[in-house]
Amino acid sequence: GSCTECSCSGKETDKDTSNTKKKENGDRSFVPKIFFGTRTHKQISQITRELKRTAYSSVPMTILSSRDYTCIHPVVSSSGSNRNEMCVELLEGKHGKSCLYYHGVHKLSEHYALQPAHRMCQAWDIEDLVSLGKKLRACAYFAARELMVGADIVFCPYNYLLDPQIRESMEINLKGQVVILDEAHNIEDCARESVSYSVTESQLRVVREELDFMVNNSIRQKDHEPLQAVCCSLT
């Protein structure tokens, strides 16, 4: 049959009509972002280094990464495995303390957001962001997230695009966007990790003890008995 969904048919589709109306009204038409996923953070460094050498070096960009790479708070960054929990506690002011670096996020995001206007080289790496964050006493983690709003290209590890929980927490919406996956043969392993969870035997025993207590005291037995059976079979 003849093409009816594309411009070669000679017919204007609904999408074309809506875009035309937007232009007539003076509104900006939708421009998709490019989400560039890589296997490791090191590969992001290599790609941004190559981006600096191209004519697109001044394109607004950002790099999404974990607090392990971007947190500059002296206590949180040296805490080890519970950086996320400590960061959340500081933001919520649970112990009467707050993160002064978080309050300086706008300094860092504005610095990179204003660079294109001054025709300065825009392409940067995580290390550049963290270094400037320390200088301005501003949080690099949340600055990178703020820059995503105006970015044309977003670099991130695979799991930021594949894991629905991370996408939700980072407010990533891939609908209508361009997604590029570097070395995509690694996607299977990453997808498997995104829907997997590891528990230790000691954790299972603690859970089993708590479930035993719930069942023995007739607390929501219908809910807890199946979970108790699963823990028993696993242990």
C-alpha cells in the first residue's frame, strides 16, 4: 500500500500539523535529548574527551553518576557504603544538620548552563564537575541532575536507562528521546543485574526470625506465612 504515515505520501500527518501550528504560534517545537549509555564511568570520560575535539563541543550536556563519584561532603564521601542514606538524612535534617554543599547547587549548575552563551568549551568530565564543585563548595551530584533539564545530550551508565527505579528517582523520561547504547552487547548482563537482588544467609535468618515472631503472635498471618515459607526454603 501507499505510505500514509510519512511525508513522502504528500499528506500532512497529525504530527506534522501540530508541529506547523507550534511554529505558527511561535512556540519551540519538541527537540529530543540524546541519552548516551555506557558500561562504565571510565568510558564516559573517554567519550567526553572525544566530544571536546568535535564541532559539537559547546552543546549543552550533563553526566549522571552516583554519589560515589560526585559527593564532595567530607563526612559522607568518606563513609563507605551508606553514602545515599547519609545524604538523604542530611537533606531531611534528621539530626539537626544539613548539607551546605546542596545549598550551593545553583552556583555549579549556572556556571555550566551559562557557558554556551559565552562561547566557552562546554564538554566536561565528572572530574571537572567535582573539581569545580569543591572550588565553589557546591554539590556536583545534584548539579548534574539540574543540568539535565537544559542538556541536549546526557551521558550515563546503562543502569540509569534500564532500571525503572533509577529512572524514576532521576526523573528520566525516555519517551520520544534518542537513546544510544555504547557496546550494547553488555546490555544483557546489566539488564539481569537490574532485576536481581543479593541477600546474605545472615540477613535471611534475621528475616525468618522476625516472620516467625509475626506468625506466632497472629499478626497478619495470611501475609506473613507465605514469606516465612520462602525464607525457610531459601535457608
